[in-house]
Amino acid sequence: YYRDLNELASFDVLLNQEENYLSLTAFKLTEQNPDIVIVEKTVASFIKDTLKQKGISLIMNVKESLLIRIASCTGCKVYNSIDELPN
């Protein structure tokens, strides 16, 4: 991975950044105390493992239209990004 033509970025730095991001994401999710997390696409295995350890069920690959219907029936909100979660 080249940052610019003359420098090479360390994979250790990139892996640490990814681990930090995933840890923060897992924290934000579990901080909401959900019983179930339903997502439109897939989830990183670190997040899957964290949710499993916390006893939180995960449902993946759900169409957006179905997510909206589930949210409507349960009174929940659909978030498009982890950054939209309340603090």
C-alpha cells in the first residue's frame, strides 16, 4: 500500500486502525443494549463475535424494504450508519 510514490505504509498501522474502528463500532452497538441487530448486508467477523459474546442475535442480508417494515412494526428506527446511533 503506497501513500505516495516514495513511501510505503506499514500494514501494522493499518491493521491497528481497523481494529480500533471495529472495537469502537462494537462498543457503540452493544452500548444500545439491543436483543437483536438486523443489518442489510454483512458484518465483520470481529463484530459478529462481539455480539455473540454479549448474547445479542444478529440477522444479516435483510432487504432494506423489509428492514423498514420491521422497524415500523416494532417502533424501532433504521440507521444507515453506525455514526447515526445516539450517544
